[in-house]
Amino acid sequence: MDKPTLHKLGKVELHCHLDGSLSLHAIRKLAAMANISLPAADTALQALVSAPADAENLMDYLKAFDFVRPLLQTEPALRLAAYDVAAQAAEENVRYIEIRFAPEFSMDEGLTATQAIKAVTAGLAQANADFDLTATALICGMRQSAASVTEPIFAAAAPLLGQGVVGADFAGNEADFPPAVVAETVAYAQSLHLPLTFHAGECHCAHNIAAALALGIRRIGHATAIFDQPALIQRFVDSGATAELCLTSNLQTKAAASLAEFPYQALKAAGAKLTINTDNRTVSRTTLTREYDLFQQCFGTTAQDFLTFNQNAAAAAFIPAAARTALAERLAVEYAPYL
């Protein structure tokens, strides 16, 4: 399919970070609100907020986020940011998106976790009103942060389930903070009935995927290191887990040194539930349409595959069953002309 057709397809995205996906236009508005000066040229600004070309690992990739953090310290800023990312998704016909963010990173200047979360969900609600889209929020705990920081954030999120918040995530420095480090905080989130997804396998660490599955988590962000682990792949499939694949960012972070180390083909051959995601639109200089085109170019992905992956995403979305069914049915109708 050509790019205009790929753009037109209805889509679902489960793995998109707010602070890594802000448009340059929004970044300029946010900087003006925060009295932070920016380079005049968009090319220079893009360089500040994108993954470095010579990134050697995930931590190099994450340095681009340091520039954005000071821009997201007020409720108006968070509302604007959430609206901006949802609007970008709507422009390329994303029907449902879960946008994840870490309230901890927006509490430097006095915001509470509740205020930060409500500001994001307010921005998403406005986007939902303005576009043919449902955008919801996932609340990230940072695995390198103490439980005393993360647990109150999850406690603030729990009462907002169904009010724009749909679940939680653990992100951050996976290599030094594996699942065992946050196991008690995972259990705490589960006790609050927060549906969980979990970054795992992004640092050449297949054992972290196994550990996440052992904790009862059935949505895995990236899952990259599983590519050469047949026994773990079978366990992944048997558990009914869903993989949130992020091709461009995996290559940028060197989670996959090459396409041969990207887990798509091995997981697909085993019958795993797969989804396609951007991870970070701006940091990775990508869109969901571009990711689809890359899958098509690299792996020969077909319209039927794209429909299957989107229906997998709809089935794994942290929304009520009736909404998941309606989303899957809409996707089937939209894809019918291309099958």
C-alpha cells in the first residue's frame, strides 16, 4: 500500500509517550509559557528534542527528554501537551490511543500528582471532543524512583480510572532497575486495580520479559530481547500477552542492533499478539503511518496483518469490553476495502 492509503487506515496505538511526542509547534508554545528560550530554526530545535544519531543505548536516547521536562510543570502546559499529541494521532486516523506520562516529571514546581493527571486528562477530553478519536492516559511510574515516590502517584491515579485514566506503566532505566526492584510497587498498583503494561526487554534482557510475565503483566512494551528465545516466546504466547512493538525506537536505542534482532518475525511466526506503535513521535522522528510503512518495507506486512495488529490492540486496550468490541468492529469495516 502507498503512504496515502496507510495514512487513511484506521489505527490503534497503545505505546506513545507524551513528553517524547510533542510537536515542534507545541514545544514553542510551551517554551513561551515557561519563559524558556529556544533556537529560532526548527532544524536546531528538532536536534534538541530528537534521539542523537550516535545513540549507543536507551540511556543515550532518553537524554532528549531532559529538554522537555521544564516545559511541562503547569496545568495549562500539560493540557496543551496532551491535546497536541492526541491531535497528531487524530490527524493520521488513529481511532484509539493510550498516551502515557510520568506525573513525577511534572511535579518539580509544586504540582501534585492529582493536578498533573487531571490536567492531562482534561487536554485529552478536549481532543476527544474535537476529533474522531478516543485518547486516554496511562500513568507511568519510573522504575528508578523509590516506592515512596511512585506509590502515591498510583494512589492518585486510581480514583480517576474511567475518567480519562485507564491504567499504569513502569518505564525508565530497565538495565539497572529490573522487574524485581519494583515488584512490590507492581503489587501495590495491582491492589489498586490499575491495569498494567510494563517496559521489558529493551536492554538486551530477555529475563526481564519473563519476570514481567511472572508478575502477572500481560502487556509488554517493546519485548525486543525475546527475538532469539523460543521457549520464552512460547511462554509469551501461552500467557496471552500482547507485545507493544516500536521498530524505529528499538533501532535507535540499539535494543535491536539490526532488523534481525527485532522480535516481529519470531513472535508473528509463533502466533503472538502484536501491535505497532511509535513510542516517541518527536524523539524518534516518526509517525504511526511511517511505522506501518517501515513494517511493510522491512517485513512485507499486509493489510490483513495491519487489521490483525489493530484488532489485537483493541482487544488489549484498557477500556470496557463493549468499547473494545465496538472499536474492533469499526476497524473491520474500515479495512474491508483493502482486504
